[in-house]
Amino acid sequence: MSVLDHRTVVITRSEENSDEIQRALEAFGASVLSVPTIRHAGVESSEALEKALREKSSYSHLVFTSPQAVHYFFYASSKRGAPASAWQTLRVAGVGPRTAAALEEAGIHPHWVSEGKGGKALARDLLEKERLGPGSRVLLPQSMIAGPELRDLLEAAGVAVDAVAVYDTLPERPEKLEPFFQALEEGRALDAILFTSPSTLRSFLELGGKRGDAALRQGIRIVSIGPTTSNAVRSEGLKVAAEAKSPSVEGLVEAVAEALSVAGS
């Protein structure tokens, strides 16, 4: 019998990214309540992207930290006459299996895939395993709200980095949280809630207001995808019940199981 049997897990990922983790949790017997708190939208106009396209032959590496960055970068690049194949001369790196799968889907086989968590671990991998340093130039497509840690650490090692915003991460519509509050009003036990980025947490609190904040302080176990998200949870005065050891679906399921095992002990 799985610790997830007959337990309800709330996931807050965007709608297009929730299916895989939902199926995995359900396979272990969990009931899943999906309440997407964020959505993504491509950046329509970007001088930085235009400059990167003009100078693409000067880059040594193209680095992606999310499937969304892969999708929106190659979409924007293709619209401007440079399909994914135009970037195959660069060494392409990605973080985690989902980003690697997005690259393969775009027709790009990544030279290297990191399983590191957070900007510090990723920078270390790039510097040690890809041997980036002075003379390297990295193009880093990312979200408009991406933190500066990765870029700052690479630049401190002498790497030239062009961080280009190719998509924005926005709060979902408030009504997306209604199933969550309805479940609480009906007295359903919500055992764990999974946050996979600081933005999913911030948007949950923004959309849910006082009701959302109160719900997170009343017994539901908070599960985080990694250190950056855990820090965001703690900065709100909330407790992390478990943190995934890897940002993969398997790592997330294991973290939810760990949180519920502690809750049931």
C-alpha cells in the first residue's frame, strides 16, 4: 500500500505543465486537485533577442533552464527567420529531463543535461563540466522574472552572458483557485500542496489573498521542488514539509510521499 493512497495532493503548476506530475501521483494512488496559479506568454518584442539573433555565431553555448524557455525561444527565433537548426552549431545545455525532452522535440540534441538544483548548482556544472570561463559566451533565454544568480555566478568566473527574456510568467485568473476553496468549504482533507517555483507560490498567495494564506498555515503539507522555492516558502513564514532531491517528476513524487509519511507518523 502506498503512502499516497487516498491522499489528496494539490498541484499549482501551469495547465500545460501539470499533466505529467498528475499522472505520476495518481499512479501511486493519490487524488490530485489541479489549481494552476501561473500561465506563460511569449515576449512579443525584444531588442535583446534581435541582437542575439544577429550575433548568434559569436556564442559558444545556449543554455535553457526550463521547457518554457525552449518553446518560446525557438518560436520567437523561427518567426524571425532562424529555425532551431540554425543554433545547432552551439553547445546546447539544459536543466532536467523535461527541458531535455523539450529540446529533443525541437530537433536539438542537448550536449549536456544538468540535474543540479538552483542557479548555484547549475553554474558549478557549467563551469566544471562544460569548462566555461573567459572566452566563453553564453546565450541564456529565460523568463522575465528569472533571478540573476546563474548569470552573476557565470560572469564572476569571466563568462560573457546574454540573458534574454523570451517569455513572461503571469498569475492565472482568480477563479482558477475556486476548486481549492470549494474543497476546503466541503471539508475535504487536502493533505499536501506542491509548489514548483517561487512564482507558483507568489501567485497562489496573490490570487488567494487572506484565504489562501490561512489555508497554508492550517495543516496542509507544503512540498517544494528545490532550494529556491523552499527559500521563497520560508520567506513567507511558512514551513516546508519536504523538498525534492531532484527537480524531476520522480523527485517530486518522492518528496510528496516523504511529506505525507512524516504527517502520518
